[in-house]
Amino acid sequence: MAHNTFKPIFERTLSEQSELLAPQMTKVQLENLREGLYNSYRDAHYKAGNIFIRQYQSHREVVKIDAATGHTEIIKTIR
């Protein structure tokens, strides 16, 4: 009898989830850049929880986001 090795995503550890989703995440991030969109992520250089990096195809922006209003302020552009 064949063994079913399928494990639902929410029964996996965080590291197992990350490993499973990493290839798809990379694909989506590249598609975003090709379509002129950006990817957002946090950077360890910025300790405040409201500071993010927006990665565009040609540059990156360090942005500060007000969670209450959604207002975004560009702090720095990196080319």
C-alpha cells in the first residue's frame, strides 16, 4: 500500500512552510518587478516597525508608513 506523505501547510513548522513556499515567492517577486510593481520587506538596519523597503526594478525606497492613515513618506531613495 502506498504511503501518503502529504502534510497540510498549517501542520508544518514555520521553516517547513518557508521552504515549501520559497520558490513560488521568488517567482511572484520577479513577476511584480517585471510588471512595474514593487516588493516590500523589512530591513534589520531600521529598528522601527513602521519602516519598510520598497524594491522596484531600478531602485529601492526606504519608506515610513502610518498604519492608522496609510500615509507613506519616502525617507530615502537608493539607486
